[in-house]
Amino acid sequence: MTSARTDTVEVLITRLPHGEGLPIPQRATAGSAGYDIASAEGGTLAFLERRLFKTGYRIAVPEGYECQLRPRSGLALKHGITLPNTPATIDSDYRGEVMVALVNLGREPFEVTRGMRIAQMVIARVERVEFAEVEALPDSARGDGGFGSTGR
């Protein structure tokens, strides 16, 4: 049995002048986790070029949350366009314009146009932790095995 979620987190958004006429972040389907982000500017990304693209808005992420920016799977698969720092984090105390760093891993130049969906955002809860320094960590079945060690 499934039930519809009724809890929502309010994220305040302010449109900047160069963002006029563009959609605010929105989900493509009711089941989408990410909210599509459109570019407020155009430009060409050459092979291996990295560049920031403006979105035309600022957001206020609530305390206790972060905004994660992630690649769009279609752009990544079809064109090699991804984020060089994925997931990118926008902290709750940042109030500047949301900008998306893109990199072209494809072999051909890629044209970003104004209004093109270039990334997606996910708002996620952030757990606060307190680090406790100890002399030794407790043992585990895995130990210090990493970097593919569990696939053997």
C-alpha cells in the first residue's frame, strides 16, 4: 500500500532580471526526485571545457538542508555533459545566484541555449554530527578494505 506524501519543505526563490521568462526549478514527473534547472544564458562548451552557467535566480535553503546539483542523465549519456563537482552543494547560508558548473566530456562542442535544462537539484536533509577523537576505532567485518574490495 502506498500513500501520498504531504510533507514539504519551503525553499524561497528570487528571480533575477536575466532570469525573467524562465521556469523556476520543477519536477518533470510526480515521481521525480530532482527539480530541473534551466540555463539563463547560452554558450558553447568545447571538448573538456568547464564553465559556470547562470540560472537567473537565488534561493534560500532552510537551515538543516542542502541543495545538491546533479547532472541530467540524458545530457550525460548523449553528449558527455556533466558537472565536474557532482553532487555540488549549495549551503543553507548561501544567498548568491545559483550557478551550474558544466564540463564537456564529449568529443564534439556542445551548445547550451537559454532555457535549456542543464542540471537538476535535490533538496536534502543534512545531519549535524559531532566528531569524537578516539585512540582506535571498533573492528568491523570489512575493516580497512576499500576501492573495490567488496566486489571480490
